[in-house]
Amino acid sequence: MGADRTECSRGKEPCLGDFYVHTLDLFDFPFAASNLQQRSLSRFDDDEELENSFNGAAADSLSRSPVRDWPSSQHSIAHSSGYIGSVSFLDTVLQVVDKLRTINPNLIYVCDPVMGDEGKLYVPPELVAVYHEKVVPVASMLTPNQFEAEQLTGLRIATERDGLEACNMLHASGPSKVVITSVHIGDNLLLIGSHQKVKGQPPEQFKIVIPKIPAYFTGTGDLMTALLLGWSNKYPDHLDRASELAVSTLQALLHRTLSDYEKVGFDPKSSSLEIRLIQSQDDIRNPKVNYKAERYN
């Protein structure tokens, strides 16, 4: 996915929060990735077809977008990736990032290294090494969950200190911004964020306590990464502020979704819930910050 920050009145691309969004769907998912058991249905027959589609989408995006003619000081182009089910497809995504950075060396690459959750992988095991060796070094921001952060660092995260150390290890490998989006410690659910503003210097680190909701929702990881990308673009030097806005937005959407299902008598514990994106556009545009970051010393 690529994003150009500009005015929504221009062009016809999907737009929310002052971004054009250019998308390329890699897979048809009959349901959530966590339930796929490696049975995802690729839209492409081979790597060459995927690469051609990427190249075509990039060329079309750049030809229609006014961002190419505008000063880079006013606009930044970002690329975001989520679930990728094979090593070859992941390599192709990295080639696209490299090509985009020849156009804009300041390209922001936000990677959600979707590999698994709750102690289980739902991608081929060989992808872990590719993420560790190739993706982490080129990412601007990394948004793993607890299990994925453990896979990338080899560190078991059992305490907040472990979470902070995992962030430090990931900083050393590449990204200046790391957000572990969900860390389960005892009865608590936390977001742990870390921003290393100067390479080699101690990062600014913080946590946000998140209330647990007794339901399972489809698409929360993708939405969280998109929100972090959007708000980090607006507050590039304040990852804690961007995270507050992202968490508060996501929580508002989840509560709206839960309420809608309960109104029609649906048991939210019986299956995963589709989050109410369209109905929650005001929450996305103008979130009320109900969840505050607490900085670590």
C-alpha cells in the first residue's frame, strides 16, 4: 500500500485523514489470517505477475498523483505492508520499497510483520528469517504484536522490561520507531512504544494501558498499523502522541462494533466481529484521546 499526503479534494483515490491510498490486494481471504492455517488464496500465479502488478500500480499512482511535482518538504510518501504469505512475495515487496526510495529517499516504510499470534505461526517458518534479515533493516517503523516481536528478537517477553529490551534490539537492527501493539503481562494488556530519534542514543519509550474487550475482532492489526502511519505522519517527532490517537481511535471503533452486534442480539463471543469502519469515520478523523501514554524513565 502506498500513501500520498495531500488534500482529499484532489483525484479519486480512497481518501481519509488527508491521504490518498493506493492499494494492491495480494490475497483473497475467506476469513481472518489467523484462521487460514496457510491456506491463503493468492491473486497472482507467480512472482513475475506480482512484480508486474506492483510496477503498474506504482506507475499509475505516480502518474496521477500531484505529489511527484510538489516539494518533498511539503509531502511524504509512505508504504505499508501487512500479511504476506511467501518468501518470494515478501522479496518482491522489498524490491518495491527499494524502487520507491529511488523516487523519494525519505520514503517511510511501515511494516506490520504479520507472522502469528498467541504462540503460533500462521506463515511458513522460513519467513521469520526473511523478516529478521531483510525487512527489519529497511523499515522505518515496525508494528509487531508480542509473539512477532519475540520471533524477531529471540527474546521471550514476560515483563515490561523485556518489552523495552525487545524494542532496543529492533532499533539496533534498523527501524527508528517500534510499536509492540499488544503485550499481555499478567492481567494487563499494553502497547509498548519506542522512538530512537538519534541512532545510537537511548530511545524515548512509553506504554499505553489498553482495556481488554471480551471479543475477537477481524482486522484490528491492519487498522492499528494504518492509524499509526497516519498519525505519525502528522506528529513525526511524537510517537507517544500518535500512539494515543491510534489506540483511542481503535478502541472507539471496537466499542461501536461490539455495541452494534449486541443490539441485534448477536453473541460477540461466538465468532469474530467485522469492525465498523464506515460507521466510524468521525472517530477516525477526530478521535477523542481517552488513553494516555506513560513514559518510562
